Amino acid sequence: MKNLSIAIFLLLTLALGCNTSQMPTRSPDVQREPSSRRASIAQDTNAGQPFDYYLLNLSWSPEFCYNHPNAAECAQHRAFTLHGLWPQNNTGPYLENCSNASGPQNPSAYSDIYPDTGLLRHEWKTHGTCSGLAPDTFFNLARQAVQSVAIPTELTSLDHQTSMPPAQILDLFARANPSFPRESLALSCGNNYLTAIEVCMSKALQPTACGPIRSCRANTVRIPPPQSVPVN
């Protein structure tokens, strides 16, 4: 009887152990950049992950530089500055931090698009590693994407703060880039200020209709001129 009791105890222990091991575990929360507006999932792999298109984010420098006047790009009084070229999915969570691959050996080679090498390193780690491309190939692609977008002169020539509805700003970009589908453009804003223009592009950098990317829903956004940025 004693041996039978021990055997039953062992069987119950094994059964409970198996049930515990089959319980689902929760993945840790992953935070991403505020302007991205989509759920994310971190990956730890050795290669880029499949994705559907790129989101080119060009930040409106006067808004960023108002709070970061000593940033590298702010001394140049730019209108728009590259924030990033981000692999995106049409559905489901997008990918970030896809590997621990090292970035470009010579970051200064991309100072025309990334005056701040710290931002370049961040963009490579967070987004570039998901492209499946070598670092130099990825950043040359980012440069090509930036150069393919014409910035409306109505924005580059501003000499005072103005306000416009988001749709009007997008119309300016559509007219300056007549080959771009209107559905490939989106606008980002914060506190009713323009923060970025976003362009959805295929892997071959052809403008394409965006997936679940939402434009700014403010009635109007304020646009400070590039020349207004203080330089310390």
C-alpha cells in the first residue's frame, strides 16, 4: 500500500508539472517611437523579417528643433529632415530590433541625411535590421527615398508661422509630387503642430497606398518657419 501511494503521488506530480509547462507565457511589452502609432513586437533573429512596404518619415525640423536647438541638424535650418525608413506590414504588428548586426562602419558617409550619428545608429538597430539589407545598402536606399520626395516651396519658403488643415498640406505634397498616389501620403502632428510628412513606398521605393497608417486628425496644424529655430 505504501508503494502504491508513492506511485500515485509521483504520477500526480508529473501531471501537474506537464500542465504548468503548457500554460502560455506573456511576452514583455515593447515601446516604440511616439509618432509611429502602431503596435510593435521585438524580434531577436539574425536576418531581416518579411514586410510589405516602407514608411518614409520626414520630420518637420522647426518643431523638433524648438525643444532641441543644439541638435546637429538644427544649425542648418532645414525644413524636413529624415527621421527614418521603416519596414511596415499591411496587417498585424510591424517588426523592430530584428538582429544585433552592426551598423555602417563609416556613419559620417550619411551625414547629408543623418547629421546626428546617434540617430543613425538608433534607426539602424530599430528599423534597418528588419530590412534584410546590409547597413550601407539600407542607408543608401534611405538617401534615395529622401531625394525622391519634392518638398513644396510653400513650406520651404515660409518666413512666419502659419496654420493649415492637414488635407491642405497633403495637397501641397501631392501637387509637388504628381506621380505619387494621394493614398501614399500621411501627416503626423502633435499638440496641433506639424511634426512629419510620411510617404508609403514599395521595397523598390515606388510610392504605394499606405496600410493602416492614420493621418493627423486636427482641424488645423500650426507650421513654424525653418528660420525661426533658435541656435545656441
